[in-house]
Amino acid sequence: MRTTTEVLPGLTLTSLTLDLPLDHAGPAAGTIEVFARVVTGEGGQDKPCLLFLQGGPGNEAPRPTLVPAGPSWLPRALEDYRVVLLDQRGTGRSAPISSTVVRQEGRVEARPAAPLAGLEVAEQARYLTHLRADGIVRDAEAVRQALGAARWTVLGQSFGGFAALHYLSAFPGSLDGVILTGGLSAVGHPIEDIYATTWQIMIRKSEEHYRRFPGDRDRVRRLSALCARGAISLPNGDRVSPDRFRTIGIRLGMQGGAEQLHYLLGLDPGSAAFAHDLAATLPFAGRNPLYAVLHESCYADGVATHWAADRTMPDRVREDVTLLGGEHLHRSLFAEDTELAAFAGVADRLAEHPWDRLYVPEQLARADVPVAAAVYQHDAYVPLEYSLETAGLLPDCRTWVTSEYEHNGLRMDPAVLDHLIGLLRGRRWL
């Protein structure tokens, strides 16, 4: 383990870098460098550890600061804990997966960068199978042991909550408690059922948006027609297909997202402002390729995905371009995004990969660990009914079902974490 320490206003940051097995079950596969940062507030040296698991997949942990740049929940967390920010394997400073853009003879291409550079597609796919929640949790265990913490509390946001759920299934004895925000994944349900449910949620959210902003429906219809003619491009020159354009609906699952979408649709589609804002709105892009490459594997609990989001798209959605998608990945994206095209072959391989199980209901039922979970009533990505069903599997899960927040409630209001810390400690609100 290699460590460094630096001081920011009000914070002490201790960085850890560990060389860990790429495959914790088979060390012969080599090692991967994993990075974590311990954030300590003033006078917090002796406080217990809280591990934060970021949403995603494919996103690094937030970079800590006490100024408004955030994360907004950090000051509240530091009142009770030292906060451990883990860059999940394949992100940030933990052997990040990315591509390199090259220009040859007037053409722009992307190729996988290190650590995938030079590997055949089959080898790339094999490497990426080790970057799921099970590998992340084993890395977390190594970080916990390196810090000398007998046990710690885990805060999991969205996909980070899925990883925390696996933690409960695999290593409950390492946990003092678990806090989940939009992170109670479905357990024991086919992946097709999960995507079919989220498509129905997005139909409802699309219709709600048009009731609020009636003029947006015609704007989406016109923009989709322009996409079909190849007339909508991003600043890098990539043309946007109607299926890719549909994914702007991801904003409808976020606090303030409907307003952002409305303002985007009000821009001149031929302007640079529209092109840049559209690029920033589209969810699956080359900056964090793991979000696209591994997204469906989040729900693959012992099955292959076979491009489940595409397969479960309702006929009603196919026939109505104004019905928007959320976290619904289209296979065609890997042909039209310059940077993601570098991962097209490996994405196809992973869609056929028979993934291991992530959650064992019998083990979850024996995980005698207090859990406090925010369940967002209108969550676009983690359906309410599945979350409550999973909560029922856990022996001590204290759920807070709320319609006050969308999926990004943790980032929007520090009161969310304050409420959940109280639930974890047995305090309840009316």
C-alpha cells in the first residue's frame, strides 16, 4: 500500500493506492491498481469510517471539497464519520477504462487505451467481467483491512447501493450499517422484467412532462425527424440517431431534470449551443465508457443480458418518438458514438456473457446489519415495487419511501443523508 496526505481548507485527505488481484478468485489473472481517498474533517481523526460507493457504473468517486462544488452531503457525513471515497475499479485513478482518439487520413477513430490496449476482443471482455459489483466489494474489503477498521458503514447511491447490497450478501460481518439512496436493486427477477417496468415508468414520466410543457411534444417530434435525416450532430461531428436522441429522457428521472430538458428543447437545433447542450444531456458517452459497456450487467443476476433494454422496448414506444427513454441502452449506440465504437465488439461479447449471481436471498436474509434506505416513489431507474420487495428480504431494513425527491435526492439535499443517519440509529420521523 502506498499513501500520501494533503490538507485542504477544513479537510485532511489521505490517499491510498493498493495493488489488488484483478480476479480475487484467481490471482493468476494479474493485478489492478485501486485508489481510495480518506476524507477527515477537523477533529475527526478518531471517528469511524463511512465508505461511499458512487452511482454508475463507470463513475469515479467525487472529489472532496467543502465549498459548494460538493459533494453537498459530505459536510453532514463528516460530522459523524471519516469518509472513504473509493474509485471503483476501472474508474478515476483505479486503472480507468477509456479510449484514445486517433486521426488517420482524415478519419477519426477511437481505440481502447490502457489497460485494454493491445488485447484481443475476447481478452478485453474477460478483463471487464472483473469490474462488476463483486470485484468492487472485494476491493473495498482490502481497503477496510488496510485502514485497520474492524467494521465500517457503507453509503451506496444508485449502482453504489447495488454494490452495497452485494456487500450485505457476501461480507455482512464487515458492516456496522448500510445506508442506501435509490439503491435497493431487484433480487430474483429476470432482467427483462426490470427493463419492461422501467419502460412503463418512462412512458408515465414522458406524459407528465408534456402535460407540464405541452409545446415540448412537437419539439421532440421535429427534432427526432431531423435525427432521422442525419441533420443533428454533436460538436465532435457524430450524428445523433432517433434512438440515441430518445435517451435525453434520462433527465426526467432527476430533480430539476424536466426543466433542463425543456430549456434544451427551446434552443435552435442548428446552433452550437444546442449541439453542446445535447452532448451534455445524452447519458451514454465515451468519457465514461463503462457506463455503457457494463450498464446492463448491473441487473444480470446470474444471467446473460442479450441487449435487454432494446428487446423489451414496448411497441407503443417504438411507434411514438415522443416517448422518451431513461437508462435504456441501445445496441446501435456503439456504432454511432466515435469513442464508444472502440468497445462495440466487447459490448457484444458481454451481452452474451453468463454473469455470476450478485445476490443470494438466503444470505441477505441472514445479514443481521441495520439498513436505512431511501426509496424514491417515482424512481425512473430503480422501481419502487422491486425496492420494497428487496427491503423485505433484509432482517433490519428501515425504509423511507418519499415522493419529495427523485433519484438524485442525495446530491440535491443534505437533509436526505441526515434523515437516513437518524433512521440507521433508530430515530424515526413522523
